Amino acid sequence: MDYNEFDDDKAIHQFHLTGEDAVDGVKRLITIVTFELHKPIINVEDPVSRDNLEAMRSIYIDGVLDSDAPKYVQAVYNKSNYYNLTKEDQLEVDAIESAIDQREAELSYAKIEGKNEEKFEVAQSLLAQGIDLNIIIKATKLSAEEIEKLK
């Protein structure tokens, strides 16, 4: 397995050495994850570059992910841990992530719906006060037809 995690100047490559004597015919003997950092972003004088390199060193030498590690280093760490899980555990992680994504989509939709409801409430209030239709349209960004339905 070989892939790039990022399209920009940060990348990882991941390789698996496998054997045939395990569940589903695949046994991971070793996983190799390499970071590819292009020279323009490696500058030991730059605190951000030093922090990035230190975060990667911490993972490979100490096996610990620093809580303040850059997002792409966290992504690499999480991805390599994911591929070291059993297939069953990977499916469980996928299901949890799918549920989280679904919940976030529902919340996003609810926020949009809430804003739309608020527009209609404002329009109704302005109509009740006898405010001109054109002003209500400008204030709420609702169409004349939508506002007329509120009457």
C-alpha cells in the first residue's frame, strides 16, 4: 500500500509487509510509515519547522503523539494507528466516524433551518408592523412570494 496523505508540500507514504497465515489471509508483519518533507519547509531556525520535526521524532522514537502536534502530524499518527488495527476494529472505527459525520451534517442542516425560521419570524413581525414589502425583502433576503405566504 503506498499513498500520499496530502496534496501540498507535506506527504506521507505507508507500506505494509504482509504474510499469508492470518485471518482473511493477510497478516501484517510490519508497517512502515515515512514522512516526506520537502526541503523548503525544513528550516531548523524556524520554530514551526522545529516543532514539526520534534512532533515526528516524538512519534517514532517515543511512540507518543504530542497534543499540540501539527494537524498533519496528527493525521499521519491516526492513519498509521488505523492501519495497524484488525479489520474488525477498522470497521468499528469507520462506523463511529460515519455516525459522527452524519451527526455533524444533521447539526449543520438544523442551523440552516433555524436561520431560515428566524428570517420568517422577522418577516412576520415586520409585516405585523406594516413595514413596506420591499424593505422586508431587503432585510430578510426572502422572496416576495415567501413573504406573501406569511400574510
